[in-house]
Amino acid sequence: MTAFVRVSGPPNSNFLVGYPGISATLPRIEGKVEIRPAVGVSAPVEISLVTICIQRRETIHPSAESLAKKHLGTPRRETTDIVGKELLLYRCEAGRASDSVVLLDLPFILFIPFGRGGQESNRRIPPASLQLPSRTAETYYELVVTVQQGPQDQRKFATPVPIQRYDNLSTFGMYNRPESQEMVSDHLITLGISLPRWSYGPLDPVSVYIKLSPNLDWLHKAKRVSIQKITIGIEEVITYNPEGDEPTKKINRIAKHVQQVGIKMPEAGYFTNLGLVFPSKDTRDSDGIIRRGKAAFPMYTVSSFTTTGTLYAIEFFLIVKAHLTGAKDIVLRQPIIVCPLDQQACKEEMLAIEQAAKDASHVDVNNPMLPAKTVVKAHDRDALKTLGLTMVGDQRRILIT
């Protein structure tokens, strides 16, 4: 008989416990695999082996944005990896091909890797679930239950599970240190910038301190240079197949701000503060109703964020350009981190992360405490009662208690 398989999480909770990317919280997936008869309600099923694992699937199709290129370009490329290790949940008795069961409840805990293991892909922190517009790139995760029924019949049951990363929150101290950079044009003008912080989320203000200063050794020539305007913007750089032989890059300008200046270079230099608001994606439709999300992907308010996978990588740069007359224009590209949460949401998560770390301190990775599994075999006494049935004479009836 065919088995009905369902994966359920903890009561009133999600599969995911802890915060992926933060090792102190021991990120893990907790739940229970439930196996019941699929046909005949009470007909027992033969079970030899049950395993579960987290499977990551990545796909890229850079040509998907164009309808013509979608059909004429290279086909979609896909890769599949197992995150962490596969967990054995049940094995039939030794010497038997299978066990005849009517009910199986198998609790499990799958730990998500939280250490950088170099070339060992199953030890790396997995990238967050993400789907770009037109499915040009996507990463999603599934809980895959493998059920072996007898020597030949093997079936796989997949349940989507979204995963986010929390190691790039803008409230972490390492992202709140000032970053600065300088560049010189024609030995005459120096452009310097300073960022007070370099991790941003949707609708976060992005401010940059800009300094244009003349070369004092060439002051006479430098004072002839005119500052026309200063432009700041944010660029999204998507690299497809970054570890392959022919990586391709796509650059999108997602925000831009221009300030007109129109003055000669002062002897003391020119200083200004410019800013813009990091763009966000509206999750509501034209009627103001939040769209239904997909089971495999969290509901983000940004179109993408900083992430690195096997088949693609997404980076962001703050671009500052000084348009000059009498000297070459100066362009600075400062890497920044984009987080799917705004700064207020990051602050709110910090308390929850702290509590999750305290809870995780009581969890033993090598021997986590799990509820006992429930195995009801066909020949067990009162086996039908576990399915809500009973025998009345020679007929099976619904059990009324």
C-alpha cells in the first residue's frame, strides 16, 4: 500500500528554530514526520527505511528577462545540494525486508551548518532563500523525506521550508564603523568619501560625507577646475556562474540622486553631505492587499539583497561621481551590504536573537532531546484505535469515545 507522508512543525511555531548565520542560536529545523496509510484508511503499509534531509536547489537563467533570449539562449542551469547531513529516522527490524505499520510519528531535529567549512559545502552557512524577478536566479530549500517500501519501491516527499540569514543585520557593530575611500583625478583634485555605516535595508537613509580638495602643489591649475555636479547612486551587481569559466555580470542602477554645484574649486576645498533612501518593494497590490507569498520564499520588501550562492552572487555598491570641467570625472565605488530588514526591524530582532542564544545553550548538538517516536504495527493490540477505528463484529467502524 502507498504511504501518506506529512511533515509538521512544532505546535504554533515554524519549522525553523534559531537564526541561520548566528552560531550561538544553533539554527535548526524541528518537526515530526507523520506516516499513515494513503489508501484504504486502515490498510497497513510496508516500511523499510525512513530518512530526512534539507535539500538546497539553485537555478539560474540570465536570459529569462527577455522573451526572445529565453527561448534562444542557454537553458536554465540547476544544482542540488544536501545541507548538513541526512538523518535516519526509522529502520525495520533486522532480518526483515519491511515492517507492516499503520502509524509512524518520527520527531527530528536537523541542524543547519553555522561554520565556514572551506571546500566542504555541507558545512558552509547556506545562503538565504531568494527568487529574483522572472526567475533569473533563485535559491530554495526543501525538507525531503525518503520512504523505502520494500526492496525496490522508494518514494521521496518534499516540503518547502524558507530560510533567511541574520548575520548581516545593520545593527551589528561591525557594520557601524565608518568606511572611507579616496581617488585623485589628473593629480589636481582628490575625491574623498566617508560612510558612517555600510549596511542598509528597505527605506533606510543612506548618507555619505563628500570632500573635494585641490592638490596644494598644483593649486594654480586646480583652481581652474569647475565642479559641475555630484551624483550618488546604488548599483546592484549580479554575477552569474561566479565560480565557472565564463561568469557574466549584470548591473542595475536601483537608486540615484544628483546635486548641482556649478562652482570653481575653492582653495579650501568643497564639502557636502548627500543622501538618498534605499528603495523598497511594495508587497501590496493596487487594492492595498498584501499579495499571497510563495511557500518556499519569505516575503521580502526588497527585490534582492547581498548574498552568495554556488551559481550566482549579488553585491551592492554605492557610486559617487564628481562631474568636473578642466579635469577628468572621478568615480568611486564603495561596497555596501544590503539586508532584507530595515534598521528598526533589525533592532527588534536583536532581543529575540539574544533569547534564542540563551535557549540554545541548553541544547546538546550531539544528543538533542527528542520526544519518543510512535510506531504502531499492524499486529499490535488496539492498532486500529490509533486511526480512530474499531472492530464491531467483523466490520470496521469509526470509534466514538
